[in-house]
Amino acid sequence: MPSLWHTFRHGVHPPDHKELTASVPIRRLPFPAEIVLPLRQHAGKPARPIVREGDRVERGDTVAEADGQFSAPIHASAAGRVAAIEFWPHPEGVHAPAIRIEVERYSPQALRPRIIPEWEGLTREELIAAVRESGVVGLGGAAFPAHIKLSPPPECPIDTLVVNGCECEPYLTTDHRTMVEYPDRVQLGIRIMLSCLGAKRAVVGIERNKPDAIAAITRTLPADLDVSVLDLRVKYPQGAEKLLIQTVLGRQVPSGKLPMHVGVVVQNVASLATIAEVFETGLPLIERIVTVTGRGIRNPGNLIVPVGTKLRDLLDACGGFTSDAREVVFGGPMMGVAQADLDVPITKGTTGVIVLSEDECKTQQSWACIRCGHCLDACPVFLNPQILGSLAKAGRFEEMNAHHLADCMLCGSCTYVCPSNIPLSQLFVAAKAQVRKLKVA
């Protein structure tokens, strides 16, 4: 492949700050006293509860079923009793319906015996159904239901699976440690997904700041499949689907189209490892690896966390706040969401929890735009953030569509480089919400 394909135009180079946890092995978090399972943990319709207050559930039991094709079920991540189904603080900054489970204090938290079929003996439809019933979603942050990616329409044949091992967001190391510690599981997930898609090859893209991950995945490459590893230049936002396809394959996904329209499916390494785990253990998605990091937490690390664990319980397990802790962010610092309540739960899509110290936080003060053009040079999809920001401030949301607001990935590159400290990506988040409301109206 030509070397120019190993990167993309524009983008930014924020300091990665991964040294805090990149070499810290994954460990398991003890079960908390209570877990809270929001019904909205994935892209698409929220799940529909099938339990009632007072019901007893075992670890791995289904507590909410998928409400339609573009939805995913939710399972109990610990054995206990359903304490309530009520509105609860959600990581997105709202109150949303959730199932609260009081965890049994002395339970061994063993899974119910389950029949685990050999995946090679299953049809494509049975494989997809098993993934759907296990509640697997994309673990890279978007939480897109995995079974949707496994079943593209017949008019969009897939020839290549692109495996996203970039983890370009600063601070986060969950994908990194997954590749280092569970490379065989990642390879099994690739094998299963290739079988479902009918694709002939897979390409694993990993940034060069993860040499141990590149070595682990390369060492475990299967001899009977066309799977290759491509080391990529370090740049943000390399892990964005369309940019990764352009970097790895040299294919351009047109505006308004999806990767499948150019014969590609992109899947995150943690999602692939979870798909493999479904067929290895029969375990649905009830726990995930979360990076807890930042200068504001005493003991940064990578932990296997039961889905639904409250933020305060996770932080306490990592030693609690330092004296200069100032802000808690779910996800990475570029695209993550600051949290206002320590009772918000960890969801399927929570890649990391970053506790920023005083000197890691930017000032909240903004100044007038000086028309410097830095945001244009940074935008990886060649938008004009300066014009979009001006329209957003003026409330001219319909006009923003003419300037391709829909193509904005909300990557935060424009905000990062703005010398006036204008929160451009936050303006675009609000604008996209207003555009959706206008369409409904």
C-alpha cells in the first residue's frame, strides 16, 4: 500500500497522556452494593424492561429486551433483587429510565449454566441472532448494535473488514490493553465477523504509539485467513470510521453514505473480543474494560467493570480523588462528556473515566473569533467550523445544513486548536439536536 494511505489530511496532534495506564494490566473491579442499568445504553431505541420491582435476577439474566431491530437487550451484571425501575441520572446529562438492582452481598455471582454452541456449526442467521441476544454493541464509544453491522443489505456486499485498533483519544488505553492481553480473542472475533459478512480479508489498523499491541496482534495472525496489520501514524481523529477507511484502504466514503456503500465494515477491537467471548463463554455483554485515569485520580488503571456500576464506586476503587481534582469526563477529553453527578452509572459505551486536575483543564472563558483559519486546517472532513459556529450562535440552524453540518463528526479538533477558546464542537452538538427537532416538527 502506498505510504500516503497511512494517514489522512488535516487532524490534530494532542498529547496522548497514555503513559498513566498504557502498561497497567487489566484487573477486575469488585461487585458494588447496587447497580443501575439505564434502558438507553446503545444507539437506537431504548430497551424495554421485562422485570418488575421485587424480582430476583441472576448474573447474565435478561432484564430488558430489544425494542425493535435497531435496539439491544440489557442483562443483569450481578445477581440480586430489582429495587426499582425509575428515572436516574444518565451520563448524557439527563434523567432517563433505569433498572436498579440491589446486589446480593454474599452471592458467588456465578452465571447460570448455559448451552454454548460451537460457532462453526451455526448458520449466518444463527450467529447474528446470538450476537443480538447477547446485547453486544460497539465498545468504542458510539454503542452501535453489533448485529446491525453483521447483517448489511444484499445490495452492499462487503469485501473488507477494517479493525479499529487506533484508540486515538488521549488518556484512553482500553483497546490497547485488550490487544496486548487478549489478542487471541480479538483474532477469534475477526474470524467470526468475516464468516458473518462473507468478506475475504481483514486489515487491523493500529497507531505506532502501541508497539506492544502491534506485536501481539501480529504474533497471533491466523495462517488460514487474509488478515494483516497496518501500523499507522499517530494523529487524531484516526479512529473515525470514514477516516480510517481512507487511511487503510484509500477509499473515500461519500457524504451521506456509510462504510458498507464502499464494501467495508469497521469494527472496534474491544467489540470483536466481546463477540468472541459470547461464543467462548456464553456470557452476554454485562461487563467491559474501562480506563480510569487522569492526574485527579490516585490510582489510575484499566478495570473490568460490571455495567451499571456507579461512578462513585468506581472512583473509590481507584483510591478516590486527589486534592486538585476538578472535572470528571466519561470518554476521552476530545469527545467525552463532563459529569455533574457521581451516581451516574457506567454503561456499555463507557470507554473511560478521566479525572482531570486543575492544571489539565482549559479555561472556560472565550473570546471573539479572530478569523485565523486554524479550525479549517484542523477539520478532517474539510468543513468551515468558523461559519458553522457563527450560524449556531445566531440560531440559524437550518442554514447550517447547507454548510454540511451532518458531516461533522463532533471530533473536537476545531475546539482544540481555536486560540479564542470558542467551544465549537459543543455548539455543533446543540445545533444537531435543534436540527433534529426541526425535522420532527
